[in-house]
Amino acid sequence: MKSNYYALGLDFGTKSVRCLAVNIASGEERAVAVSEYLDGVITDKLPGTSITLDRDWALQNPQNWLDSLNKVVHQVLKDGKIKPETVVGIGISFTASTILPTTDDGIPLCALPKWSCEPHAWPKLWKHHAAQSDADLINNIARQESEPWLKRYGGLISSEWLFPKALQVFRESRECFNSAKRFIEAGDWIVWKLVGRETRSACQAGYKALWNNISGYPSNLFLEKLNNEFSQLTNKLGKEVYPVGTCSGGLTIEMASRLKLLPGTPVGTAIIDAHSAVAGVGVADPGKMIMVMGTSTCHMVLDQKEVFTAGVAGVVRDGIIPGYYGYESGQSAVGDIFSWITEYGVPKSYHNEAKKSGVSLHELLINKATSQKAGSHGIVALDWLNGNRSVLMNSDLKGVLVGLTLKTKPEDIYRALVEATAFGTRIIIEAYEENGLNIEELYTCGSLVNNPLIMQIYSDVTGRPIKVASSSQATALGAAILGSVAAGPEYGGYGSYAEAIKKMTVPAKKTYKSNRENLEIYNKIFVDYKLLHDFFGRNNPSIMKNL
């Protein structure tokens, strides 16, 4: 394999797209570029119109994706001094579930004059939560009918996913629904635009569209129970679903010209952004849990067997790494909780102290909390300030602090909340292990990994080593790895994910090991955490819902 060949990883986020060029032989991150979407997240009015959106709507402009795509690819080629003939493949990761209705040939309905003023013709971003009643209906009928696919999602699907969003369009704009020949994930649509051929990824279809490699999508009989004629949706989902890492095709002449790349450059099937990070942190086999830690945390596990466990938001064959079942769980608030305490739980004297010391409030609280001995503050918290995703799957739950006294300080609460999120992760780990999925070590990436207090507490609470990804762009790196696998040896890429990951990632930049003394202390506190967890979350959830 020649040394100066590159894969491009395109990571489409909520507000911007990032392109990372990676040397496929050495793993060197040659160049990176970011471009923000011109219209951002559309929550008030449709662009160029006076049409206002209702509450909980969140749309995007697909032309923004293409414009930003052009910018970042051009910039990376320029900054990295990369010649088009040295780009072996392209990988796509996209935040999900972001759904758009299109024509038969992939034109977004919102790009057509007839539909430009219809909100339902525009892509619905993952943050679009106006389909909650539709999700409730799907969940209720699926439970009544004992639908077999429901257990793959922990017994509950989200309003963010494809079926609730499509059902909302069906109910509120039947003409728009009928005119749409396809409902497709944005990541799959980008691939369609690049290669001129519609292909669907097992990742998007499996985790966000209730698809399974054996039974496919939910049956037409079930869809008709949701609403008469809603089974038409099945014909709008495409027929071809492929594992991640599959080559969807080569760049069309038109797209190659726009991007200044060579026609025929291989493009891989799309992957969800968080799931892309699994490869980006260097994981290609079972026994490991990957945590993408930011405002919330996404937990992912690989295994060769399929089991169903509480709190799993999806289990999909070939959805993360080909040849494995990929499991996803999560905590709906983590970094957001730490931001909450600094915004609302710190007196003026702390602001003054932080300013005088030249540090942020976060840093001040970290410094004060780090000096504490494990368990010394006497507080146990429940980390449900934004509900509980795993394992209770209940958005009505709320946070709890037990043990406050007149001597409790902000750093006590800060540390207790960090510990609570770590206990929440331990709950998830134990749920997996109770069902035969062994987890020996943790890998992590995201915005929280530079906080040593958080990393050490997580290691101490879980009793497992935590390896921090070397790349600060693990998601884009994972997409680049996907691109190199899509290229395959024929085009200068790799024949397997394992081979690509070995060559294109470097060992963890830091490993946190559990402190035995702290682990023993946290084992005792965890008993109390579980008591509170079960009392409020399992036995008396109505207390918080009624507040």
C-alpha cells in the first residue's frame, strides 16, 4: 500500500459539516475543515418565507448540506495539498434521525416550487419532536399487538425516528405524503447524491427505521393499524439495505467535478455519527463499551450474539461493525448536568474566585471537587435532569439530591452529580452483563474526555479501565475508516474494518485505571443509588411525573 493515499471522512452534525483527510497507511490526520450550514437549525420560519413553524419543529435545508460539503472538501484538498488521484475513498456519518421526503430520483420535495412553502416537505432534523403523539401511538399499538421488533428497542421507540415523522406527515399533509416517493435518512440521501444510486445503510435503517436483516420493516398489517393506507410507506423506503463499510458506488461525473475529485472515487454506505466513533476510537471487537460523552452520552457495545436487554435503544446486525450485532444505550443528560450546576448552583463568591484565579467556573468546581475524598460529601444523586433513557426509558423522570445539609457546598453537589452519571453508566453495564454481554474495558471520546475528574470517577465507579481516544475527531475519523473499507484493496483501501482500524488509529492517549480504595467506597454508595433508582424509577415513577 502506497504511503501518501488518503480517505475523506465527512461528519454531518447538527449545525455544520466536518471533513477530515486521513493517511490510510499511517493514520496521520492530514487536514480538517468545518463549514456551518447557512440556515442552521430552522425552528421559526421557512427560509425565504413568512411561514412560521409550530412548537417543537426543527428542520434543515438540504442545499446547505451540499454547499457546506463542497466547501470543506475543497478546503481539505487545498490545506492538505492532496491530489484527487490520492483519495481512495469517502465515508459519510450523519446525525440521526434526520428524515426528508424526495422524488423518485432523489430531489427533495422542498426544492420544488410547489412544495417550498410546505413545512412537511423539508427535512425533519433529529431535534424535531413534534411527532411525539405519533410515537406514542406506535408504541401503544406495538405493545398491544406484541410486535416482535419492539424488543430490539427496549420496548420504546422515539419521536425522533423515521416512522413517527412519516406518520406525522401522513396525518397533517396527506398530499405531501402521497407526492413523496421516498422517505430517506439524510446520510443515505447524501450518499445517493454522491453516487447517483439509492442505497440504505443497515445503521440508519436498523436503529432509526425499525428494520431488521431477517424480517425487514414492520409489516403492512401493523402500519394499517396505525392509520388506513399508511402501509404505503413501505413502498417509499427503498429495497436495498447494506452493512456499513459496503461500497455504494463511485462519485458521479457531476459530483466529482463539483468536489474536484475523480469520477468513480468509492463512497461507503452512511453511518450514524455516534456509531462512527466506534471505529474512530479503535474498537473492532466485543468486550468493550464505547462512550461518546458530551451533553449526553451514547454507549455502544459489539457482540456476535443477539440478546434483548432493558434500556437498549437498538440492536442491529452489521449496523456498527460488519459481522457483529451493535448495541446502543444512552444517558439523556451528562455534560448538560454539569453546565446546569455552574449556571444555577454557584454563588457570586465563586464567580469572583474564578475570575480572580483566571479560570472558568467549571475549572474551579473541578479543582475543588478533585481535592475531596470519595464519599466524603455525603450526597447521593439521581442523574435524571433530562429524564432517563437507559435503562428505564422514561422521559418523565427527574433529578434527585439526597443528603443536603446547611454545610453542603457547590463542589459537593458537582461531584455528586458526576458520580451519579457514572452510577448511571454502571447500571447500563450491569444490565448488559446480566444478559451475557461481557464488558472488560471502556473507551471514550467527546467533549468531556479532557476532564480528568470525570474520567477517574467513571473508572473508580465501574471498576474498569477507561481508554481515551487519541483523536479529537473520532466521528470523522470513523467515517474516513468507513471510506477506506468501501474502497477495498482494489482501489487502494482495506479489505476489513479490523485492518483499517489497526492502520488508521493510534493507541489511546491516556488510560485511567480504577483506584481499589475508591472502588470499595463507591460499591457501598452504589447500593444506595440503586435503592433510589428503583424507588423513584421503577416502583413510584408517578411521583416525578406529577410534580
